[in-house]
Amino acid sequence: MTYNIVILLIVFALIAWYFLSRGKTKLTTTSPQTDFKPILNTHIQFYQLLDDAGKQVFEQKVNAFLDGITIEGVGTTVDDTDRVMIASSAVIPIFGFKDWRYQNLTNVILYPDTFDGEFQFEGENRNILGMVGTGYMNGQMILSRAALIKGFSKSAGKENTAIHEFVHLLDKSDGATDGVPENLLAHEYVMPWLKMIHQEIHKIEAGKSDINPYAITNEAEFFAVVAEYFFQKPDELKHKHAELYEMLSTIFMQDRAKDDIV
């Protein structure tokens, strides 16, 4: 009887060792993240102004985005700098959220420059810098490589096309691209936000606002345009449009002006 108990204990010990060793192996075989620090430090000002902990979170989010989204070039070659700029454009608007995935995006297509409504990047009437696909193009984003690079240059000013398009995706995540991101904005803020949009549109139309006139196209474009302003020139936006800045801080859960971006 004692002999049988010893045998059983040995068997249980071997089984336990087997499963524990499997668990350890699984943990140690996780693929390491790609180190994009040199590119981020060179091109992404948002990243440069973060503290060490923030930079680590940003790097993780960039890697997570690139692991889940296909980026391909049409008429141009995609390099690591392009990939990091696209991923950063996606991460910047959602940096304040603990966990966010662009469920409505599968791939990003990079064109060499502007394109037209038929997705042609050669010939005349090419004036589109970026687009979130609909219909048969649903789940896809098209970006101009030239506009992508300019958005992270020192001459970008208030504009960043790629951030603009990712804000459209955030807006669209509730089922409607209408300038009211209901997934991000508490119900009690919806009417004040819409009132703010229309008041500012009237100022733009009257030539009394420095916001890009493209914002008067509709509420969705207003949201994307002022989001560009918020992330590109937060101090300036807060100084010139304090209420708008505060509302965008609430929506994106970020107070960028305190970081003294210039």
C-alpha cells in the first residue's frame, strides 16, 4: 500500500512539473517588441516630450498597432519611418485611453502623394491627402506619404493629415462619422459640444477664427480639424480657444498644453 502511494506521488509530481515547465516556456517565447526609439526620438515630437514612463507606454502602443494593422505602399516603398509615423498618428489621439483598438481598421495604404476620388495618384484633380474608406473600402485608410511626412515636420503648423484621419476613425467607432464621438464623450457633454461646434463655425465663416476653414465642411470635419490643432499646437489652441481646448481635453483625456509644446 505504501509503495502504491509513493508511485502515485511521483506521477503527480511529474505531471505538475510538466505543466509548470510548459507555462514557463510559453512566457519566455513571447516575441520581443521592435525598438523604434531612434525614429520616435527623431521625428515624433509628441513622444519626445513625454516622461520615461510615458515613452514606454507610447512605444508599447506603437508596437501593438503595427502588430495588428497591415501597412502597404502603392506606387511607393514603405519604410520603418513611414510605419512609425502612421502608428504614432494612430496612438496620439488615443494615448489617454488605457486600452483602445481600432476595430474599424484592417490596413493602411500609403500613396506617394495626393490622389483623386477614384484613388488615382497620377493625372489632374488630385487634391485628397487622406481618406477613411467606406463601402467596399471599409476598414481601410489611404494616406499621402508626402502629407504624412509633412505632418511631423517643423513646417506642419496646426495640420497633421494622418492624425486627422485617425480622429475620423475614432468618431466613426460609434457607428456614425458625425463629429460627436459618443464612445468618448459623456452624454451630458453632447449638446454643449454641438453648440460649441456651430458657434465656432459661424466665427470661421465670418473670418474671426484662425481655425482651418475646412472645418466648416460639416461637424465631422470640424472635429478632425480642431483635433489636429489640439495635438499640433495645444498651447496656442488653449490661449485662443480656451473652451474648445477644455472640451477636447475631456474627449481625448489629455491635457497637452501643460507639456509646453511649441
